[in-house]
Amino acid sequence: MLALRLLWRNWRSGEVKLLAIALTLAVTVVSTIALFTDRLESTLLEQSNSLLGADKLITSNQPHQAAWQSEAEEQGIDTSRVAHFASMVFAGDEMHLASIKAVGQRYPLRGYIDLSEQPFATSGPSVTRASGIPPAGEVWVDSRLLPLLHIELGDSLQIGEHSFTASKVIVSEPDGSGPFSVMGARIMMNMADLDKTRVIQPGSRVEYQWLLASDPDDLQAFVEWLEPRLTEHEEVVGIENAQRRLQGTLKTGRRFLVLAAVMGVLLAGVAIALAARQFAARHINPVALLKSLGVGARRIRLLYLAQLSCLSLLAALVGLALGYAIQELIALAVYRLYQIEMAPAQWQTYLLSVISGPVALVGFALPGLWFLPNVAPIKVLRQDLEVNTGAVLWQIAMACGVLILLVVVFGRDLMLGATVLLALAVVAVLAGLLAYGLLSLGKKAGAQAGSRWRLAVASIQRRRSASVLQVVVFATAVMLLLTLTIVRTSLIEEWQVKVPEDAPNHFLLNIAPSEVEPFQTLLDKNQLSVEQLYPMVRGRLTFINERPKPEDTLNREASLTWSDQLADDNEVVAGQWWDEWSGSESGLPGVSVEAEVAERLDISLGDELTFSIGGLEAKAEVASFRTLEWESLQPNFYFIFQPGALDDYSPMYMTSVYLPPEQKTFINTLLTNYPTIVVIELDRIINQIRTIVSQVSDGVGLVLLMVLLGGCLVLVASVNGSINERKQEAGLLRALGASRSLITGGVWTEFAILGFAAGIIAAVAAEALLIGLQVAVFEVPVQPHYIYWLLTPVVTAVFVAAIGAFSCRHAVNTPPAVVLREAA
Amino acid sequence: MATILQARDLSKTVTTAAGDLTILKDINLSVDKGESLAITGASGSGKSTLLGLLAGLDVPTSGQVLLADEDLSALDEEGRARVRAERVGFVFQSFQLLPGLTALENVMLPLELSGKAGARQQAQDYLARVGLAERLEHYPPQLSGGEQQRVAIARAFACAPEILFADEPTGNLDSATGKTISDLLFGLNAEADTTLVLITHEDRLANRCARQLQLAAGELLISASAAVQ
């Protein structure tokens, strides 16, 4: 109780306010980022999973076993069922081999089905979100089925022995590119109607999917239980192996947020440490007094610990509330913009956010306060007595330890955290040296300049070590801000480059050689263009040299192509492309293999690969390995043969094309003319990636704001440290006849000089850090940012001068009589 | 009369850049219970250092301090703190009030720390006795120097110490205010029958004590006796 009373008195006198604000900010930064990252991650995962319609699914050629269902129910796992198959559908005289998806209750477990009553609508008021699955007797269909069957919505169509009403068109659905979707237009029906159609007979080719969703730990436990029970025909499919394209985006986005979190926490930490040092400095005399009143060191430590614990807990609760509110605002904005409801954060994240308050106190504040109870009681009589404030190295080590702990717990990325910290340590030391040098230059310049300038330079020189510290702190804060801004911009640009507006959004497969020419004429007529037509045969890799291919990789037919041109996003990383390849000694044709799959299959250059193509055997020698960009959404192949190598196997052709939304109906024209051509609609995946990029960049904007706040607080905290001294100086100067404008001008000039020096250092350091990050973490090409070299010192000078002048306003505005009386 | 404070061969040496510096040398003195003692001397003669040693705020390089029969030099800092809490009160030249606390809270603080009940009432009583009943909620910067020292005196006496150490209690005050403060100090001291050890360079104040000791260059010069108030 006494501690609480003392805390209240300290609060009232303003002595703990800065510390409280700094602690609150730290928790706000941590909780905003932690909660937002958690929610974003869950949402992205859910959205990615919405491509599956579930968190995981089990594919099989048989319906799943009833015993699994009861085990799943027992373990609290949500389940649903899907059966994919191809079947002819009829309407009058028209027929079409459709890709049918029969869905069970609760489908989809993740994601949504968007429907419309207006064929070929992609957005707008006619698009509504389905609240369930197709009612019995109704089917929802792909828009392009309507012209193919010459029907309209409300008409009926026949699947097997049962007749259905086509009630709505599907605008988007999870798992849009299911195994049979390439064969034709989608029809979604109720699982309960499946038996009535009698299309599934023994021997029919059906893919059953058992959809699973739950929280990650429970689901993992269930999958671990299930896996040993699966047969070779059953496979667990998750986002990891289903959507490689999204994975890259997710990983980079997450790394960026963690990086931002490290920097945000670091700035808040610096503010806490500075506030704690000031608190400690102000409490040296009160502690000496308490000791003279007979309070022992142990009790003093307990009293302060209790006060600060209460303070950090209060700060943590306020910080969490603020953090929650801020990220909730962003979630609301995301909802308004993209109609995406963000997943809730896990309770552990809330707990960790609250704990971060006391943890930040221990790491950043306590080391600076630890000496307080050891202040000698004789200090009450001997003001000149120096106080040992403890080893600075130890304080820095503690702060780094806590920072790494926070990064590991929240960011789960030790390497990134450690890299940034190490870089920052180097930067801080170099910045210290540079600042010292720059301020010395300022002294020389000041001797020849006007009185404001002289006043400013004198003030900097008087507080030389504090000034150097301020420059280092400003420089670090600005460097972090600059790095985040540039990284953010370049990441978004990079994504935009990878997925340009006119990126191909449809893959067209199964184009017969005889169709190639009329197909291209049709494209020309519609002012559409394709970049390249790839010949393609389907084949299965069977042997690598004399040994059978490992069973766990590439258990399906792969698309094999040949080409003399290397695609733009492909790069040969080992061996030679055809123009340099000397040929095989055994006379076999060459094949270029994608590097990752080569590694998984343990393939070396010069190995002999055997493929089974339609029952025939084809051999080739590995001539090169290629890397390629899955994110580019261009047709990509694991195996590219030397031209002519597959001449004996009648190829089909594939290509990709960009269809603007208003030309979506071209697919109908195309399919009416060439019913065997298969269309894969990538536009949905592209939209998904765009949405994710937008979400991540929203999050990043928020984090930047927090970091900026942290930076401001650091400035205020560091200026606050010298405020009493400044007050006295200003009072004295004014008593001696200096005008207020001279003193104000001096303060502006002083902080502008500090800001300018900090800006120069920040620009240099940010560039160095960026080069490191670009090379080591984000793996993007290094680019200098000259505009920031010019802008940073100027903007920093103005900003720091404004904040400095604001922080010093009391020192300047207090009447000299009051200042001198207080000082007496 | 019983002895409450005794110094035996007390020396204090500090290490400076220029070598060892002896601040106090072989000080021997004793103070009886209820007695008032003034230690006088020029600036830098070691008065404050001696007061710090006698009150257990600091430890001597050699020698002993016995306060109420407890050997302070044999106790650790926690032990000395306990002795101070139980028996000692202070009045400082620079008042040593906590600027963020009101006058009332400053006086309440030691009472609260000792866990005594009725701290507020007791503090109010003492502030009334020093003439500050109307200024309970004022903060130190809002009070004049004399008023601040009155708060400090109220704080010192509120704990009913057996021995009160006063370090230049009027040193920061003009002579009229100084007189008021010294009247208050000696008045309350007589009322509570507290032992008073006072450090001053003002003869007028020293002369009000029953006994005076003069300190010069770290050594006791004269042991003056029984000055008349």
C-alpha cells in the first residue's frame, strides 16, 4: 500500500510520467505488432487455406473411413466432404464434360463462395456471399457453362439420372482449380444429391477430399494421429505444398513485420532507458534522504521495485488496450476495403503483450535504476559526492538480452533479430565517432558565426557527451525509419513488378498442333496476345540413372516441354543451356531440370533420366539446372528438353494470356470453337496475392507510425534529461538581458545542428543496413537511394529542431525570476 | 547523566587524485542524553563529515561511534539504518524536502515508513506547532525558505527521535528567519527533551547550545563548556 501511495505521489509530481509513457509505448508497439501480425498471419493462412477450403485436406480415391470421422469429432476438428469428378451434363441437345464438385454440409471450412445471378459478374452489387451449400435439387455453375449448354439461370440441366436447376453462377470458390477443373466448367452440387445421379459407379474416377479445420496445435495432433493410418492412395495436403506462390509472399511479409517490430521495440526501449536514467538521477537525493530516515537499502529496493512493477503493469494494460484499439482500427479498414474479416488473435498473444511491460522494465529500465538503493546516505550532507551509477556495459547487455528475447518470442526469428542488433551496435559506435567529429567541426564554424549560432554551439559543447548521445539516438531512430520506409516501398514495388497489372491471368492448355494457327488468329481478332506457345507432353519420371526415382517426390505426371529459348524468369545456375552445351557422350538429348526438384530428387549434372510418356520410354541427360520464379505466374516447367527431343511424342501446346475482366467472355468463344482446350483461371490467385500485399502494406504503414512515435518519444526523453539545466541557463541569460527570440533561436539552431548531423549519419547507416538486408534477408538487388541522402539531413534537422524547441518551451518561457528563485 | 553518543579516536581519510587526505583526525567526544552540543568551525574544517559519522550516515576510516550503546562501526548499512530509524532525526541546511510531495506528505513520509498509525494526524499536529497549519497542501517550491525549514523541523520532531542532528539549519536563511527557526528548533527540543547535535558557523546559534566544540582542519581545538543561552 505504501508503495502505491509513493507511486501516486511520484506520478502526481510528474517524475514517473515519462517512464510510464515510454513503457506504455513499448507495450503498445509490441502488442500492436504482435496482435496484428498474429491476426494477419492467421488471416493470410485462412485466406491461403481458403484456396483449399480448409486448413488441411486428405485426398483419396475412396471416401474417408467412418472411424476417422468420430476421432476427428472427439478431438474437436471441424470436417466437411468434397467429391470431385468429371461427368457429361446435358441440357436439351447440348452437352458438356463438366468438372463437378459435390460438397457436404459446412463446406467450405475456410474461405467463402461468392455467387451472382448475373453471369460473368466478377464484382459489384450482384455478387453475394453464399451462406451455405447448394440446396438439394439446385446446382451453382460456372458462368461459361451457360453459353456452352445454351441455357440461362433458372433452367434445368441433367447430371446422370437426376435433373437440377442451375440457380446461381459461381464468382469465386475455394479450391477453384481442383483436379478436374481443367476439364471443363465447374458445377457445384449438394453431396446429398450425389447418389440420385448414379454417376459414381465402381471404377469411376473420383477424387474424395476430406476437409479439416481447427486451431493449429489440435490439427497438427490430429494429422499426426492420422498419418500412420493413411494408405498410399491417401495424402495430406496443406497450404505448404499446395500454394507455393503465396508462401514466398507470406514469408517476406512476415520477415518485414518482424524487422519492424524489432526496430519499434528498440526505439521504445531506448526511450525507456533514457526515462529510467532521468528518473534515477532525480531520485538520488530522495533515496539518500530515505536512508537518512533509517530506511535500509533492501527496503528501498523493494519499495522501488513494487512501485515500478505496478507502473509497468498499468502501462502494460493501457498499452495493450491502445495496441488492441489501433490494430482493430486497421482490421476495420481492411474489412471495409477488402471485405476480409481478420481472424482473432490467440490468447497467448494477449498474455505475451501484457508481460512485455514488466519485461521491458526489467531489460531497459532496471539496469539504469539498479544503483539507486546503493546511494550512500551521506549524500544528504555532501551534495558534491559522486554517485556510482553502475556499469554501462552491463546495462546495454541486459537491454540487448531482453530485446533478443522479445524478438524470439514475438518474432520467432532469432537470426533476423541478432543481425539487426549487431548492425545497430556497429552503427551506434560509428555514429558516436562521427557525431564527435561533426560537432567539433561545428565548434570551429560557430566561432565565426552570429550570436544564435554561437549560443547553440556553446550549448552543444557544454553538454558534449549528452549531445553526442542525442545525435546517436536521433541517428539510430531516423535510420530505422528510413530503412523501414525504403524496405517497405521496395518490397511493394518488387511485388508489383512480379505481379504486374497485365500479368497473364489465364493458362490455356491442351491446344492441339492443328489448332495452333486458327487459335492465334482468333486471339488476334480479339486483340489478345500470347507471349509464347509451349509444346507439352505429359510424362512421369521413372528412373534416375539405373535407380528408380525416390517414391516420396513427384508422384504424378509432370508437364514436359522443349524450347531453345530460356524464359526471362529462368536462370541457369549449373551446367549449360543448349547454345553452350557440348552434347551428350552417349548421344542422348539434353534436359534442363528445375534446381529445387533436382535437389529433392538428388539429381546431378550428367545423370540419365528416364521418363514414361504414354507408355513409351524417353531418356535424356541432365545438361543444366535452372531456378525460376514461381511468383511470376508464367508457365513454368520442371523439365525442359532440347528442341527435337520429344518429336516422337505428339505434343499439345499451352500458353498464358492476359484477359481484362470485360473480355472474360472470350473464354466462351474460345471453348465453343475449341471444346478440347483447357482453361485455368489464375485471376483469382492473382487477386488473392494483391489482397495479401495490400494487407501487409497496411500493417507496415501502421508499424511505421508506431516507430515514428517511438522516435519522437526518444527525442523528448533525451531533451528532458537536460531540461532543468536549460531552464537555469535560459533564466540567467534572460536576466542578463538576452531576448527571448535569441534564446528560442539558439534552441532551434542547436537542435537543427544535432538533427542535421544525425540525418547525415542516418542516411549513411541506413544505406549500409539496406545493402545488408537486401543481400542477406530479402534477396533483392542492391540499389542506392540518392534522394534520401539529400532529403534526410534537411528533414531530420527541421523535425529534431521542432521537437527540441517544443520540449524546451518551458525552459525558454518560464520568467527568469521564477527560474532564478527555484535555482536558489 | 547517561551518555547517548560517543566518538572514540575517530578519523576519516579519503583518497583523492593528489593522494590521501585526512578530513578528521582522532576525534574524541561524548554527548549526554538531553544535552545540546554545537560543533563550530570554518568551511572545510570537517564539520559535516563529523556529523555524518556521528549520525551513522558514513563510516570512519578508524575509530568508533557509539550511539545509544550500539557500536555503529560494527554494524552494516542495514544495521545503521535501523539505528537511525529508531533514534535519529535530521534537519539539513538545504531542507531536503521532496519537491513532489506536499508539506503534509513530507512530514508524513518517515511516519509512514516506520509503519506508525495515525501518520496524517500526527503530521498535521506538528505542522500546526511550527505554524504551518494553513499550508499543509503546499508544495516545497511554493513555500519560502523559512517555511521549508519549518516543514523539515516538523518532519524531524514528528518521529520523536532521541537525538537530533542539525546541519547548519539556518545557513540558507536571512537572519530574522534564522532567528525564528532557531527559536522553533530549541523550543521543540526543550519540549521533547531531545539530544541536539548542531553544526553551525554562526556564533549566535552555537551560543544557544549547552556546549560547543570547535573543529579546525579536522581536529577538535577547544572544548568549550556550559555556554549560557
